[in-house]
Amino acid sequence: MNLIILVSSLKGSGAFQLEKLIKVDEIDIKMVLFNRGQVSNKKKYYSRKIKKVFKIGMLGAFNGIRIRKWYSEGADKYLDIRSIKEICLDNNILFNETTSINCGETIRYFKEAEADLGLSLGNGYIGSRIFNIPKYGMINIHHEELPNYQNSQSIIWQIYNNSSYSGYTIHKIDKHIDTGKILLKERIPLVFRATLEDTVSYNYVRLWEKSSIGLIKLLCNFDYYLENSISQEKGTSYTTPSISQFVKMKINFKKMKKNKH
């Protein structure tokens, strides 16, 4: 199986997964493409941001910025992650950059790669002009259970719902977010740490580790998983929590952590 990998961060899950994939002989990485995330339609972009702030409140928006660090800086605390560009240079993998996910540059690079399959790691919305280019389309690793946690940050919404599990789902990319056919999924029990922040960071890294094993298994037996893929039922979509929702997460976390001891 040969791949083109699309990432939106030079570190993070993309770099972690790449380190694992390069060790597998059956997987040939044709190109890694880093999109710099420039906003092409600023009016539409800021309109969505304003609507989101109205929905979750200004305090929720500021708290959301704080929570994002639990995933980025929290992962760095547990893993020594190299830059994806450095990994590519060390392993003679073609590395390119593009301004944004759905721009003409991305289309051009995808066509040049002539890959069988596209792999999205840590990106936002990908349009059909991109995901339809590879022979078998594109797949994504969503570090949460689908269809119940579409567009959801890992772990926190499980805790909001009093669930002591999380999981990952590898699915085909279609025209909506996190709604494509499920190829492989795994449910994983949460390990409760001293704080909610550390519980999120620690289990997020565990999801990376588990999903890397699942991804390699899937890519080495892709025809089987594609043939047995399952269409998603109607799911539940989440966004950044409001302050009241976050308070419920904190309360639930304390109760669940206490019950585990």
C-alpha cells in the first residue's frame, strides 16, 4: 500500500504515526504534505467563530483555548516527538508544504503523488476535490468512538457522559466530518490520573499508541477492512464545551476517579 499523508501540524499525531509507519515494509509513503492552515475565506471563517462563541459563551471559548493545550503540550509531556519534516528528511520521504487543506496546491501535490490511499492526520474539513484523488480515497483516524462522538475532542465528552471509556475509529473520509464508513474501531478503558488535565493528556497518548497498531494492521490488510466496512448510523456531534458543560465534566471526573479507587 502506498500513501500520501496530509497533516496540519509538524508534530502531534502525524509525526507519531509516521515514525511507526516507516518501520513497516508493506507501506510505501509517497509524500507527506503539511498544510500551513491559512484561511482562504476569512468572512466565512470568522462567521463560524462568532457563531461558536455565541453558542458556548466567551468564557467557554477562552477555556477551550486552555483545553487545547492538554492535547498538544500534554502529549509532549509523555512523548519525545520529532518534527515530521525531520523524520521525512532522515528517511528520504518527499515532504512538501501547502498554504491550506483545500487549495489548488494541495490538489496538485495529491495528483503528483499518485498514491493508492490518502491518510489524514489531525486535519480539519477535507473537500471531495482532495479526498477523491487517491485510488481508494482517504481515511482518517478519529481519536474517539464513532458515530457517538463525531467532531469531538477525545476523552472529555466521554467523561461528560459518565463513561469510563474512550476509543479510536479509522474511517473513510466523505463530504461530512467524521461520518464516513468505519473500517476499524477499538474501545479503550480510561486510566484516571490525579487531575482531569493529566487524565486527558495521558489517555490521549494511549489512544495514539493503540491507533498506530490498528492503522498498521488495517493498511497491511486494506482489502479485507474495506470490504467489511460499515456505514455509520446517525451520530452525535460535539464542539468545545461551554463553562456549564465543563463544570459537569469536572464533577463527573471527581466522582468517577473516586469510584475507581
